[in-house]
Amino acid sequence: MPANNLLLSSSPHVFTPVTTRKIMLAVIIALLPATGYGIYLYGLTALLLVLATVAAAVAAELLFRAAIKAPRTVGDLSAVVTGLLLALVLPPSTPIWMAVLGAVFAIVVAKEFFGGLGANPFNPALVGRAFLLMSFPAAMTTWNKPFSAIADAVTTATPLNLVKQGASLAEVAKSVGAADSGGLYWQLFVGSRSGSLGESSILLICLGAAFLLAVGVIQWIIPVAVLGSTALFSWLFGMNPLFSLLSGGVVFGAFFMATDYASSPLTPVGKAIYGVGIGLLVALIRKLGGFPEGVTYAILVMNMLSPFLDKLRVKKYGWIPPKKSAAKEAVK
Amino acid sequence: MKRLWKIFKQGIINENPLLMLMIGLCSALAVTTSVSNGVGMGLAMTFVLLFSEIIISLFRKVIPSSARMPIFIIVIAAFTTIIDLVMKAYFPELSKSMGVFIPLIVVNCIIMGRVEAFASKEKVVDCVADALGMGLGYTWVLVGIAALRELLGNGTLAGVQVMPASFQPILFFILPPGGFLVFALFISLNIWLKGRMQKAEAKSAAKAEEVAA
């Protein structure tokens, strides 16, 4: 009968309403509490830093893709996320031009050179941070006291810096103004300690992460693996596991950096080993390495290994294992 | 003459030893932290390459195939020693800043590769053209990479402060990762140049056909 009732088209036939843009928007929303708190702690210069980094990342992607005559993909907001993540892991006193340079490097070298969104083997924001740390070691290791204007900045040591220099937990507690170790943990959890822009309030980071878990943008495997193994290996190396979790950028890295789709493994087994590896490396670098904080390099090294982790337990889609009774019949 | 020019041209872009053949990379990445080092290394390598190719091409019919490797090494080592002593005598600071990389020219894959692939089979005149072409290709890449790395990583060019005093050097470029990155940029530059040259040659070939027809 009338064949024009049938609409013929080729696959795909099932569409999801979840676009890249929506995923990136969810991540931006999740990052806003921590960003807001960072601006509250460090003032207007912090706001300028965030805006400049984001603008530089977007501009870099726009201009580079126009230069190589590739289709424009700025609308999927991934450059905004990269810029925001980079701004949140920088010290608040970073000069604007340095952050701009880092953002351009992150987008152009770590993302566009490899083929754009989804093709990056390394987390672009962390590559940008590693580039800045390597190029400007002095500026990248200057930390400010919260609530002091950046212009007349009082540089200070972060809790991890103090531990690296051999301070005891009691001294660290005094530096953040806490009375005892319980107070120290609460201070570290709620915020108002020196560090990079976004790492200060673990509470707000967890809030944002809970939102992302609720909407399904990230899965629980990687963060749980990272945090669990950081605590375990810190305890094995003789460091206080709770302090290790609450200081530095482990929580931020576990929820927002390690879960980057393109640079982390796909399979659950791969994800778990990836998370455990990150925790092990963080504990190793903190204990034995030269840097006081090791999350950047831990995540970058495990990014390098993710393609191989994917191959560990390959799931053959559609493969039905043979029933044991049928096999016995065949043997008979 | 045209044949010699063709052989000479090969080594500069089309078959650039560093960017296309990708041999001899270790010295290229290690000494390109300053332009003077790059120029010195390029010229020293060209000298050794040129005279090694000449000698081995002169003796190519006499060298037995089974013993060719040790003989090549001896010839190359002789000229490396010559250039090493000359540099120590007349350019002592340069020699000291390049350190162990001058004696390491002996094992530079470019020299071994060209001697094995070209000098042991071709006439002396062709070998001169090949050595000069390869040497020039090596030197321009070295100077280019060194210029970029020294300019951005140190603010100087050949020791002369070029960038303004307020410029903060980007240490990334002086360190190994920067070396690899700049090298990768040069590879893509070379491929682009090669594509442009091939397009130009295709155009001129098409035009020549039109004129002939």
C-alpha cells in the first residue's frame, strides 16, 4: 500500500537529549560554589583571574580552530570548563598574563593539537597547570593568606607546605587558627586556609560533586577509588589519612579532574585501577617527592596509562558465555 | 649540475634528516638551548659528514661489505677528533658549553646513515652535494629550534638580550619538554613547507606541459 507512510533514514535512530553542552553546563554549575567561595576569600583579583582564564581559553579555541579551518566548537562550553578548572587550581596571586598563557597552552597544545574535545589523552587544565609550574616555579608556589588584599599580600605556607618542611599537625593547626586537631579538620573541611583558588572549601566541592553525581555526569567509581586509595596509602606511608584527604587538591582532583571523560578509562575495572593509581602516586609524591602536593602529576601519569587500563578487561558486547551443561554434553 | 642541485636540495626540506628521516635527534634536542650551541653543532656535524662521505666514497670499491661498519666508524671518528681538537683550540667556551656532544658526533645517526646509504654507493661529487645538503638541513633546524627556545626560555639570542627587561622567561622552553614540543612544531612546519613546494612544482609542471602542447 502507500509506501510514502514509511520514513526511511539511516542510523542513528535513538537520540539522547544529553548534549555535550548540557554536560559542560552541569560541570560549570557544580563548580560555581567553590569558585564563589574562592572569590570571597581572595577578593576581586581572584574574580578577574577566573574571568581572564576562561576568556583566554575560549578565545584560544576560537582562534586556533579558525586558523586550521576546523568547525567551530566553542558552543559546547568545553573551553569554558577547561578555563574554569585551570583558574581554580592556580594560586590566587597568579599574574593574569601567566594564567592567560597557561589557558592558551592548555587548549591549544593539550586539546587542539590532539584533535579537539574527546581526543585529548591528558586533562587539559592539568597540562596547563603543569606547564605553568614548570615555567614559573616562583609564582606558582606563592600562596596568600585568605582575606588579605592581594596587592599587599602576606605570603604564607599552605598546610601541605608546612608538613613538607617537617611541621607537626599541631603547628599546622595553629597556622590555620584552629585550637586542636578536631578544629583543624573542621577548618580544612569548611575552608579559609591558603591554597589554590578552588581547593579551600571541601564542603562546597563536595556539594558540587554531589550535584554531578545526582545528574549522572560523573560516576562514583573514580572519586571513591582516588579518595580511598589516597587515605590508604597515606596511612601506609605513616601520614595522617584524614589530614591527607582534607589538605591540598585531592578532593577537587578526584571529583573534577580525574573524571574527565577523554583522559580516563571507560571500563569499570579500568576506572578502579586508575583511581587507585592516582591515590598511590599522590601519597608517594607527598611523602617522597620534592613537591608538597602531587595531585597534578599523579593524575597526569595515570592519564597516560588509561588506554592500557581499558584493555585489561575488554567486554565483548553481545557475547553469551556457553552454558556449563551444554559443554559437558559436548564432551560426552 | 642539475643532478647535483637536486641531490643538494633533498636534504634541506624533502628529506630533512631531523624532521623527515628523524635520525640524529638526541644531539639536536640537547644542544638547542642556545643559538651559538646550535650553530656550532650544525657546522661541526657538517664538517664531519662532508669529509667522512668524501673519504668513504673514494674508497667505496675497496671496502669489503662485511667489515664496512668498523671502517666507517674509524673514518668518522678520525674527523670527529679533528673537529673536537680544533674547537677546543679555537673556540674553547663553545667547546666547553657543548661538552660531551662534540665527541658524540661519532655516533650521530645522520652521519652513519648517510655514509651507509649514500657514500658507500655513489660518486664523490654526488656525495659532496649530499653532505652539504644534509648538513644545511640539520643546521637550519638546529638554529631554528635553538632560536625559539633561547628567545622564549631565556630572553636572549646568541647571548644578546633581545626581549625587554620586563620579560619573564618561560622556563618550559629551556627544559626538555619544551625541546620536544618545539621540535614537533618544526616537524609540522616542514610538512607544510613540503606540501607547498610540491603544489608549486605540480603547478609549474602543468604550465610547462601547456606550453609544450
